[in-house]
Amino acid sequence: MNTNEIKKSLTRRAALAAKLAAIKAEIESIDETVKASLEYQDDAYIIGSFKVYYKQTTTTRLDQAFLKEHEPAAYNRSLVTKTSVYYAVK
């Protein structure tokens, strides 16, 4: 692929990204409107052919900052180094 083809592809990508951002914003707006009409409950709301879940959940996670401050040796032993590939278009 030559530079002009890459530029054309990136231009198309930028246009698609703008459309995607607009669609995501519209979805977020719809979701906020729907959530404003509902209350938390464990079971799904059945609205037409849609199942809508709106409930509170609890998660438990490791507090890395606490571990690093109070048990730095354990924190350091727990560190894992991985290699990844970075690709970004700005």
C-alpha cells in the first residue's frame, strides 16, 4: 500500500470514527433516558422484545496503592511484565 492509499484509508477511518462517536453519544443519551425511568431491581425489566437489566452490583478488587504502600515487597513480587503492541491513530 503506498502513501496515498494509506492517507485515503486513514481519511475514511477518521470519517467512520466521527460517525461512531455520534452513534455512541446517541446511545448514551437513550440509555440515560431509560435509566431515569427505571429503578434498580434484580430481575430484568421486560419491555417489548427487550430485556433491560438495571441493578447494583458489588465487585472486590485488589487495592494496588494500599499494597504498594503497606507491603511493598509483596507488591513487587506480584508485578508481571508483558509485551504488547501499541497502535494509535490521532
